Amino acid sequence: MSVSDAERDAGGRRMLGGLLAASHLMPLELLPGKTAEHARAAGFSEVRIYLGDLQRRVLRLLTGLGPDAGGGADGEDGELAMEGSLAGRAYQLGRILPGVPAEPGPGRPAGAEGRQWWVPLLHGAERLGVLRVTTALEDARAEEDMSHLASLVALIVHSKQTSSDSFARLTRSAPMNIAAEMQWHLMPPRSYADGRVVISASMEPAYQVSGDAFDYSTAGDVVHLAIFDAMGHDTAAGLSANLAMATCRNSRRQGAGLVEITERIEAALVEQYGHSRYVTGIQADLDASTGVLSWVNRGHHPPILIRGDGGPTHLSCRPAHPMGTGLGLKATVCREQLAPGDRIVLYTDGITEARTSGGTEFGLERFTDFILRQHADGLPVPETLRRLTRAVLDHHDGRLQDDATILLCEWLGPRAEPTAQAAGLVGIPGSQTPQHFPA
């Protein structure tokens, strides 16, 4: 190994080790400055952190404390559009992309020269934002160091976000109602991947959602999927959905099966509300070792199966009554054999019933056609869902009259291979050969 290689190895270790050590007792506001400080050891003269907003429309600059924290003092944009920008493209594809050469200017650190690179911030399959890294280095080692830095920054952001009001304010574009505040803090991360499945979910209207909820979890070979739609569009609907979700989690962690989970949810709703409130939903288990999907329908829209070859199927299963109504209809477990690459879609009626000002519904056919087109393009599951959500909102001029939630799960196959390639992502450690650096 040459001296130069040895020095760069040592610099990369100092960058990651120093930032990791600093992160343990660091508030989010110090992250931009500390990242920039420690990144210089790897030859990165400047680093900026951009985080996606709640609806994934824009990327916003994370500002902080200290002279290296950034904040737009040099005239740079504090907000970048997701569509039509290099930053947004890197975010959408999960891939490092080259930007423009760095120009000297007020507020820019001394020695900040070279090219700017846009690096996706990924926590597993959850897309948090992008880094803008400025460096004169352009080789495979620089790409590896950028990827490692982005992975560490994403991990730190993820660990800080639930305790940071600064994060919430940065990533919100409008006031949030109380029901939505409850729902978003109840939900699991919007994207997940482990080599066997890729899962992504969306809820709209993001700042006014009330009675919708989604859930997923894993236990050994079993991947549990759930979607809920509580009656009403008020805070009480959010409370009903919260009760259903908590009962679902409590029941399955005690080993309850699908039918029993729905019965316990109904019992909890009746105990709390009598028969004045109800929740529809799907409870499903995917055996990741075999691809067998089992599900119970409680008064909800049936799942959609998108085959790997592009064919859609609306899965049929006799529904029982909505949970909380006490109508006494028998709940049935139905099953479907999946093939690797198949995608399961759970959704609430706000998706298909979204209407234009002229009264035209988005509709089930348009919904499935859009999924098929994105599936055929080979887009990762999270990006497919982001584009689908934008299409629904655009159809309704950005204003929905009902909650609209989608949960999309792709079964990759029985082998657990926790790699970026298996999850349909590139540009992070473990992925393919760098796209823009020489091998």
C-alpha cells in the first residue's frame, strides 16, 4: 500500500471515528458543524446536510450552531425542489451524482474547491435526504468515504429525530393537526428493507390525516402487515386508529393469530366506545421463507397483488364486519402464493375515491395502472410510492377530502441478503460499482 493510500485510510477512519464519538451527547443542531469538521480528515472541504420534508416535495438545509454549521450564509439555497434538481435526483435514485464545480464565495470555507457531489442519506431503505459534499478527490476511495459518511450521518439523524423539535419544524411545510401528530408518532418508519422484503408506506393529507394508520413488523420468517381506516375525520378517529394499532401490536407480541388479533381489536373498541366507533382493516402475515401470504379482511378494500411479470390481481377474501360493530360475521383467513418480485398493495378508500374539482375519481383502475407503469420501470419501492402519492395529490389539486394511505410490500425471495442491491437501492456501502467514479 502506498503512503498516500495509507494516509487516506487513516483520514477516513478519523472522520468516522471522530463523528461517531461526538454524536453520543450531541443535539441535532450541532450535527452540521461537527460533520463538516470531521469530514475534512477525509479530504472533504465542505459538507451540507439536506433533509426531505414530510411529503418528500423538497429538500431543506439543516442549519446548526458554530462557524461550520452552514445555514445559507454563502447565498446557497436553503430549499431544493425534489423534482428537477440533481439533489432530488440523487434522493430518488439512491445514487451518488456529480454536481457543479465549487465556486469561491462569501461564507465558503477556505480551501473549499473541487466538485460538489450529491450523496443520498439512507437509513436502511428509509430515505432521509442528501449530503452535498465538496472535494477535489474523484476516485473510488472518495466515493466509498462519501457513502460511509452519509450512512453515519443518516444513523445520527435517525437517532435524534424523535427527540428534536428542530427536526420536526425543518421537515414540516404546514401546521399539523392533533390527530396527525398522534398518527405520525405512532407509525413505524415509512420504508424498510431486510433482503427478503422491501416495504414502504404513505399517508395523506400529511398534515391533516385523522383515522388512517399502517403498521408492519418482523418476527423470524414472518412479516406482518396491517392497515386501518377508522370512521370519521376528526381527532376521535385518530384515537380509534391508535387504539386499534396498539391492540394489534400487543396481541401479536403475545402470539395471537390473525383472526384473534382482529377480535381483540374489536373487543377493545367496543369496551371503549360501545358500538359508536368502528375501524376497517387488513391484517396480513407474509411467510418470507415460502412466499405464502395469509390475510384477514375486516370490512376493508381487498389487497392488490402486482405480479413480477406485471399482471394485477385483486385478491378475493370474504370480509368480516368492521371491527367495533359487533355484527358477528365470521373472520376468514385467506392465502395466496407469491413469487419473488411480487408486490402486495394495501390501501384505504381515500386513494381511489380522490376526486378532481369536476368530480372525477382517481379510481381503482387508474390506481393499479399507475402502479403497473412504475413497476415496469423497475423503480425501487419507496420511489414508486412517492410518485404514486404525488399522482393522487395532483389529481385532486393537492387537497384530499379523505385520508389516503398506501402500504406497499415487495417479496424479494426466501434468502435474507441484507444488501443495498437486494433492497433495490444503489449508492450505499454494499452496493454496485460506483456510477461516476473510475473503478
